[in-house]
Amino acid sequence: MDVAGVLFEVTDRVRQPESWKHKKNYEGFYWAATTGRHVWFESLYERAALMRFDRDRRVLAIASQPMTVHWGVGARWHVPDFFVRYRDGRGVVVDVKPAKRIDERDVETFRWTAALCEGLGWGYQVVSDISTMEDRNLRFLSGYRYDRWVSTGADVCLGAHVGEERTLQDWASELNDACPEPLGAVYSAAWWRRLQVDPDDRLSLRSMARAV
């Protein structure tokens, strides 16, 4: 079978990490609203990356560590962090690591992985630029990723104001007659990017947001 035809987005992860006392990184499962499935993460930085993808309505499925890549150079191997399938059929392999922790060996591994993905017709992405503030904002907004906060009335109202920019408080006032929970609808719209906010600015009711 051609490896490019494998549905890696629905496979189980290939690696089971060991646990030990005082382990520094935090592992767990994140429930992705985009896919309706739990996705495993190996660090809080990976969780933040998952939240980024979860907000993208173009994403169809996400799998954690679904493959092991072996190269014919010594015993070199690599397990990419995620495989993302988009609704247009594109597959993207993703590695996640903060820029300050990327060393020369990582750069080489990423280069080889990118070359492999290009040959298979996949995209390749290294997520390395998530700021502390973006992580905090994502964690807050993720509480509004559930369907109960989505409002058809709010969507219609925001659609009538595309291109306009206001504070989140003002948007909540605008939605006051459109839905029963206007502030929750505003945060939901910010999560799903119907309201565009700056991810690196501290989120508050005074934050500016543009309807898109």
C-alpha cells in the first residue's frame, strides 16, 4: 500500500512514553471540538498547538504520534507529534517544539521530515512560536469551544457586521437581542475566529475584535 494513502489521522499513537516521579512535562488528553475526539498531548506546549488547530474550521481530523519515520542513515528515526487532515483532503505532518529549545539535531530532523513529506505530497509544519500570552488566551477561550455556546442568531448578527471592529464588550451589547448568552456567544465567536482578536494581547472585555 502507498503510505500516502494511509489514513494516519485515525490511527493510534505508535509510542507509549514512560512515566517517572517528578517528570517535568505534563501529559494528557485534549477534547477537540473540531473532530469530537480526544487527542493525546505530551506537553502543555503541544496542548497549546492542539488548541490552535482545533480553532481552524478547515481541520477535519487530528492524530497524535501516528507514525515512526526511519531513515537509512545509521539508526536515525523520528516520531512526528501530529498528523492533521484538512477538509480539502490535504495531509500535514506537524512537529511541535518551542523555538528556544530547537537545536542543530532538531533542525536536521525537521529538514529530513520536510523532504519526506514533500515526496509523499504532504505538507509539513513546525509549531514553535506560541507565546505565553497566546497559551493563556487559548486556555480561556477553549472553555467556549462547545456547541452549547454557538448561536445561530449571533452568527447572523456578526455576519451583518463583517469588517467592523469593536471591543468584546461592545460586541456583547450588539448581540444582546440576538441570543440568550451574548458574552458567551462573543467568546465562542472569538474561539471559532468569527471575531478576530490579537492572540498575543491579554484578552479582556476591552480587547478589540474584528468580525470576519
